[in-house]
Amino acid sequence: MLNKTAASGKGQFGDLTDDLLRHVLSFLPAADALQTCVLDTRWRDLWRRTTDLLLVFDETSFPSSGRFKQLVKLFIHLRGNSPLDKCKIVACVDDEEGCTYTNTMLLIKYALKCQVKELLLSVAVEDDDTVYDPIILDAPLISQHLKLLHLEQVNLKFSALNFSRCPVLEDLKMQRCGIDGRRISSKSLKRLCISDFCYFPEDFHVRIFAPGLISLQLDGFNGLTPSLEYMPFLEIAYVGLRDECYDFCRSNRQDCEFDDCGCHAYPVGEGVLLHGLSNAVNLELIVIATKLLELRDEL
């Protein structure tokens, strides 16, 4: 059998379909998948047309930022703008020159240019528990095709929290993210998850404007509890409040005695949380004892 296969020139994978080979390539980091180009012309074309990409750029694979920069340019040049269904970018941004950060942003823009539908962005985790700086998004994402966005250890600044230029975005998940802006907004969003020690500001309530939301998970965050605007289609909501939520106000009224409380910016009687959750069909609200008084007057 081996002699027959070798004589045919097909190799071990010669009988597999192109779709199956592309599926196999989707599990390989881009640096490894790129090396299949040297096998033959068939593999080169397969790599270019794969619709799932895993882009892992860490210090283990690329000890120098210059090497990372070279690969990014080569990768984009060889692959072109072939459409993407899913793209996962894992990078570290701890280099002094900011090269890794610059090229990470270049890859994000490239994925959006390839009409990616699912984009996952996170920071690399090393075996020695090295903690890298978070990726910073300081400009809005622009895409007519992006449906799912998963961010892990990403700091979002001001305009990056406005998803109005992603009109078909339906799923947004944030984990260990910093939220540095006054409003998260998206008319198309249906599912929102903010969990695993995300950081909200301590001097004002971030407003969440997502009128089409049907599912909400808000749990395990630091800072002031966000203010939820009216969500008429909300079906399922899970909200967990702990001591890390730095809310001072117990009445949510403009005559609050705490000058730092974000409730001063909102009309009298508008609840920080419960106003937005009022239409939820299935609501799970987890509140520790010290938080009960803060919600009492909202009820």
C-alpha cells in the first residue's frame, strides 16, 4: 500500500478531499499552516482558501518583534483577501517598541477586510504565568459581516465601545476586559456576556444601550455597576453583584450624599439595573447581603 501511494505521488493525504484538508489546517497555528505551502501547489492553495484561521503570536514562537513583523507581512501577502468564517488572534503586547501591538491591530483589520464572521481576540498566556499587557482597542470596529466578537484581556477605549458600524453583530463576549468609556452601544446585539473580572470605571455608571438584547450575563466585575437602558426583548438575564461593585448610592436619587456616585447623571427614579431588566422572562439575580440595601429603593 505504501509503495503504491508513493508511486502515485499523492502522499498520505492524497485521497482526502480539499474540504477535509482545509478543516485540518484550521486547527494549526498560522505559522505551522504556512509551512505546508512547501509540500506542493495543492497545499499552497488549500492554505490560502481556509476559512478558519488560528493566529498565535507569542514570545515562545517569535522571540523577536522583528520576526513577528516579517511573518505578519508574509502571511497577508500570501493569503490575500480570501473570505474568513472564523479568526482567532492570540498575541502578546509586552515589547517596548510596540511592534507586536501594531501588527496585532494590522491582523484585526485584515480579518475584518476578509469579511470575518467570528473574531476572537486574546492575549497569550505563558507557562511561567507571565502576565502580558492587555491589547488596547481605541477605534471602532468596522464590518458589515462580523456576527460574533469574543474579547479576552482587551481594554476598550471610548469609541471602541460603539458597535454601530458592525450592523449584524449579534454576540459580544468580554472576559478580563477594561471598559473605559461612558456607553456600550449596539442596536443589532442579541447576546451580551461580561464576565471574569472585567473592569468598569469607578466614578460613573457605564450605560449599556442594546435594545435588541435577548440574553444578558453580567457577572464578576469591578467598578460601578453599569446602567442598563430599556431592553424590551430581553428573555434571559444573569446578574451577579459582589463587594467588588463599588456602588455607593442606596437610593439612586439626585440628592445622593456621595459626590462620586454616578447616579447624579440620571433622572430621579431610574434604576441602575432593574429598569433594563424589567422585561426579562427568566431572571437570575445573585446579590450578596451588603448589596441588598442598594437595590431596595429601585424596587
